[in-house]
Amino acid sequence: MILLIQRIEKLTSFNPLEGQTEGFPRNNLRNIVEDQINRRNDSPSVTHGEAKEAKRLQTLMKRLAEFVKREGKLHFIHIGKTGGTYFVDNMPEMKNAPFNGYSIFNHWHNLKLGNLNSDTQGHEKENHRYIFFVRDPVDRWISGFMSRFRVGCPSHCHLGDEEEMQTFHLFPTPNSLAEELGTRFGNEANRKTFHTHRTISYYIKGVDNLRSMIDRVAFVGDFRSMEQDTLFIHESMGMPAHKLSKEKVHAAPQLPKKYTELSMLGRCRLEEFLREDYEITDYLFEKGFIKSRFERLCENDWMKGNDDSTDALLGNDDSTHEFGEEYGDWTTGKSNIKRIDCEAPDACQTVYDHILKGDLYEDADYN
């Protein structure tokens, strides 16, 4: 028998030729999930894991459906690099206008969990709830680093400020910065770039805040099942059938492995640096919002056996150099990145060409 998860993934795989999901019409999703639960006691072919996943999905469906009946307002917390742009692009009802008795509001990157619990007079907003997506914290951090390293390409080209450019001059790969996290130098560099600085915990305001606000969370999507979760929201909230776009405007081009791979030191420092993000995603798993934890690869024994790494992670780095003292003459305006014209039609191609040559943030060749 096909596992329930595989059936749901098959169910929510859009077939553009037929205008419906493969295998079953999408509006049968609720019936299939409920059928799996009802069959649990009658069919040995339905495993405990399948039934557990079906029960989790049914609980989420009921949560959303009950909220819709109360004519509630949903607020989307757009945590960067978790598939939020794809989600918004595939939510035609997200127009800040009422739909089917409720409203969905997109606040881009400006909303944090709990910021809309009351009005300016302090009155509680009972019918306001939050939805957001999460992603493996390490993968998200790497994606955020590379998004700004590519100056936003391919979806749009936007040069960063001087400090962000200098960060990438000093740290030309995700691993080079990851290995410095925990030191004053590395932490300061990390704060210079938008997505690496704004962690999951930045938007959720810590796991304690999440615990206190959990009843106000209507749904949490998972980057690993972004398309399925988007369709799940459509179905659960009674939205009209909508063809999901297969185009991911923020999808990165294929780049050399050095832009995605981490050393053991880099990985472990990054996992520790993002500890609060893992606490948040672990709690979401425990509450049934996501179907599995995000894996951590580093063992405490390894960290304890690496004195240099442990000292840095605990803030014991005694380095005295200041961020930026190694710039040299780089700030004179002769770097390749400063010569990028984002208004040019081939701007992103120029960015990719320099990345592949490894000199995007190096001195320009004027020969």
C-alpha cells in the first residue's frame, strides 16, 4: 500500500494538463484523510504512522475550519527564505480584503508573532490568528546568505549597503562565515546581512513567546512540503480551486559546491548559533504543526573535544580585531560588485558570471 504521506503528495501534485491534482480531485483531500482514520481499526494495511499523520492533518483542518466560521482574520508572518514569496504568489485571496467571511493579510517581513494581539487602545483582538512557514534552520541560513550574496538575483537585483558588501568581501562563502560564528568578529559580520541576521527566532520572538501564543497560531507550513501545504490551506479554508504556479521566482541557479557545503566546524557552530530556531521548530513538532523535527548533525561530544570551537561558541574568543580593519583599499569603489547596474537587463547574468569566476566582491579588472 502506498503510504499516506505519499498519497497526499501525489494528491497535491498539480497536473496542468488536466486542471486537477493527479489521482484525485483536490477537493477530496479531506475525505481521503478522514477515510484513512476511519479505516485504521478495520484494515491492517494502514500503519500506525499513516494514521498518526492523518490525525495530525485532520486536527489542523479542524483548527482552520473553526476559525473560518468565526470570521477571523489571518496574518501571514513572512519569515524570509521559507518559501513565503511562493506562498503569497499562490494565494490569490491574499489581497487584504474579506473573502468567504475571513481575511488574509500579508505583512511581508514586518510582522512578528504577537504584534497584532491588541489594537492601539489595548483591546484584545480575539479573531486574529497567525500563519507562517518554517525551514531547516541551517539550510535557511545558507539560503539567506546566498540570496544576499547574489544581490537578490534572479527575482530582482538590489545592491546591499556598504557593510553588506564588505561582509561578502571578507566572507566569500557561507562556510567561511559559519566557521566564525560565536566570535565577536563573525557575529558582527552576520548582523550585516538581512536574512542571516533575521532568524526564525527573530520573527517568532523566542520559544517562550511561541508557547504563550500557540493558541493564536492557526497554521504552520513546512518548506519541505511547501506546495502540499499551500494546497492544504486552500482546501481546509474552502478557497476556490487554484492552479499552483510551478515557478519559484527566488529559486537559485546551480553554483559550485563551495556555496552550499559546510565543514564540520562550520556546521556545528551554525547549529549552536541557531539553537533558538531549533527550539522553536522542535516545539512546533511536539504540538503537531510540522510532521518531523529538523535534523541536527553535531554531537555535544564533538564540540567538547574541539577547544577552539567550544571557546568561540561560548563567547570566550579573545580576538581584538574589529570588523572592517581588513578592508584595505577595497572601499575605493573599484570592486566588481559596485560596478553592477541593477537597471541593466543582463544585471543578474553579470552577477552570476562574476560568482562563477569567484571575483564578485573582489577588485574590478580594468585591463
